[in-house]
Amino acid sequence: MSHGRGIRLFLVDGSPNGLLTAEIMNWTGHALTGPRTKLTELVQRPECGRTGVYFLVGPDPDNAMRPLVYIGESDDVAKRLKQHNRPEDQGGKDFWERVCLITSKDQNLTKSHVKYLESQLIAIAKQSGRCGLVNGTAHDYSVLPESDLADMAFFIEQVRIILPVLGFDFLRESAATHSASTPDENTLFEMELPKYGVKAQAREIDGSFVVLNGSEARPKWTAKANGYGNLYDQLVKDGVLGEETNGKRLFAQDYEFNSPSAAAAVVAGRNTNGRTKWQVKGRQENYGEWQSAIVEAQSSAETHGDQFQ
């Protein structure tokens, strides 16, 4: 059974577009994030004088579906950020628009700790496939005592929890590798386009709609170019949708979409209402009806529970 977490957010300058700090109850870590336009104020914060790891995040000009990320470490983050703020031809980095710094409130993170954290976080980011990494090859830094390795494993778990809350999704575990934890996540959805001989299957896992490996899609986007059309083209470019064979493309891997309609659009090659197009396997029920039934059943159970209290 999963448990809730308390996260404290603080708008440093009272603006949602300014500097933001975040902390998790019973965790010694501390997150500070803000736009590059606020770098002058950010580097003056005491956190920037501590040992920590940091993330530089910006748009990927070659892939609109994911960000570019650089992961670094330093025992003087302010100095490193000033270096990264230089023009590219002076040793800086031009791509980034936001920065997130992770330090420790008790200042117990050492240089060895953050080197280890950097290497592990780079490996996680590569495995997640949710970003383009600006880093070169990461060193496998694991020279830590056993007790410190355990502490750092817990520290990384908390970093992976707090970053999505701050709008950084690139370390989040893929829903495609997430083990089903509820009966609802075992429900299989099917979508068929009989005219084109296309069949696809999907599951809803951890809040994402995952089209399964081997599912079929139409060979090209057939409607006016739009957001879903750009997504279709990007999936072809990335190899998620394989080469056209026999008038269709196959999903080369499980792929996580943010909605049933996004998944249905890619399968159909045009905008499609996924709530009606995806059908529950073995039932005369579409996704929208299935979801509504779950909500109604839960509401009914809560109502009856209240009556007996």
C-alpha cells in the first residue's frame, strides 16, 4: 500500500515564475529551482554555496517531445552556474532555460556523495528515455562505504519524487516498466481499424496510457499537421514506430502516452477520441464507460460506508 508524502513548497519572491524551494518531510534534502532569468538572485542564495547536484534544463531543438538536460555536481554550485551561463564559445551552455539544485539541509553531503549521485542520476536519466542528455559518458563512481550507499539510494528516491512536483519529469520511472499494483492496471484495452487491418492493445498504468509492444498503427499521419501529428512523426523518427510493412507500422516497444486520445490518434494516424475508440477487452464497454463505472462504484462504496458509521 502506498502512503502519502508531505512536500513543502515556498515561492521565494511570491511569484510562481520566480525562485521556488521544495522539501519533503523527514528528508534532509532541499531543492531550489528557478528560470535562468533569475540566475543573479539564485546564485546569491545560501544553498548555492553548498555541495550538491544540479540540473540544467532546456528545449531540445531536435525533439519537441522532450527536454535537453545536463546533470552536474559541485561543492560550489554558484561558481559552476556562473560558468555555465557564459556563451557557448566561452565554455558555457546556451541551451538551458531552467535550473534545479539539490543540496542537503544538514550540509552532510560530501564531494564523494555528489559524485556518486551525479553518476547514478545520469544513468537513471538515460534509462528513462524522457530527455536528451547533454552530458558525455558518466563515470561509474561507486567508491562509497556500504552505509553511505544505502543513504544515497534513499536520497535518490526522494529526488525522483520531488522533481516531477517541480515540473521536471526526466527521472520518473517509465509506466511501461511499472508493475501493476491495482486490478484496474491489469485491464486490457483494444483498438481496431478493420478497414486498414490495424489492431492495438494498451493498459492504463500509474496514470499513463501505455500502448503495448507489437501494437499496430497506420503507416503515416493522414490529417492536418498538429500536436498529435508532430508526436506521430517523432515516434517514427525515434524508432518507436517501426518501418512501414504491409501498410502498417508496429510499435517496437511499450510506449507511454499522456492520454487515451493521444494514443488513439497515433494508432489511427489522425485525431481520434480515445475515450470512445479504446474498448475494454472482452466487454461491450469503451474506455470512457469503464472509467465512469469505476468512479461511480467508488462513490457508491463511500456513500454506503458513511451510512454505517
